[in-house]
Amino acid sequence: MIQQLFFNLPVADLPRSMAFFSALGFSADPRFAGDGGGCIVVNDTIRVMLLSHARFRDFTPKEVCDTSRAVEVLISLACDTRERVDDLVARALAAGGTTYDEPEDLGFMYSHSFVDPDGHGWGVLHMAPTPA
């Protein structure tokens, strides 16, 4: 059984990125700080490793994606309420992130998104409970 998810994102300015995610209400895990990297705790089972481009290249021989021209990954976070979706996007915008869409309400799902300062896209959604 998989117990946790760690995913790695390359960032141009580690302190700026750490501050951005802190402004969203996420905490840092000090066990993974330093040497060109930091760890953001999304919840008990999800961690985001923010790595300088140089440190990120230690893990792959491939080039780091230029997010101003291409998208390598879209990350989605499921929230417990619609209000949490709106709050997270508002915090992201206030902290220097951007968005390229408006909230979308499909009845069973409410979603919005933001782009972090390094160009990584984050979908934020709330799924309505399934009727019995």
C-alpha cells in the first residue's frame, strides 16, 4: 500500500516559492530543508518537494521544462468545500500567483485554478458528495 506522495517541482527561486506556498497556508517540513530544496506539507500524505533547478537536475538527465512555453504537469488538489477552493485561489493570487480561468460550477464539481510563480498549474476542486 502506498502511504504518502512526494512530488518534486523545479523552482527558480527557492525562498520565493517557499514563501508562496506558506502564504497558501501550507507548512514546511524542516527535515527536508537545505541543499537547494525545501518541502511543503499539503496534508498528512502529500508533500511537495521544491527544488532549485540545479538540485532538480541531480534527479534527472532531462532538461527542466520552460513553463513559460510548455506545460509538463498539472496538479489538482481536492478540497472539502467550495469555500476552501475559493480561499486557496485567492491566497495564491494575493501571494503572486496568477490564474487563466474563472471558477467553473458543474453541479457535481466546483473548480478553479492558479499558476504558481514558477509556472506550475494547480487545479483546485470540490466534488459534491455522491447521493446515497
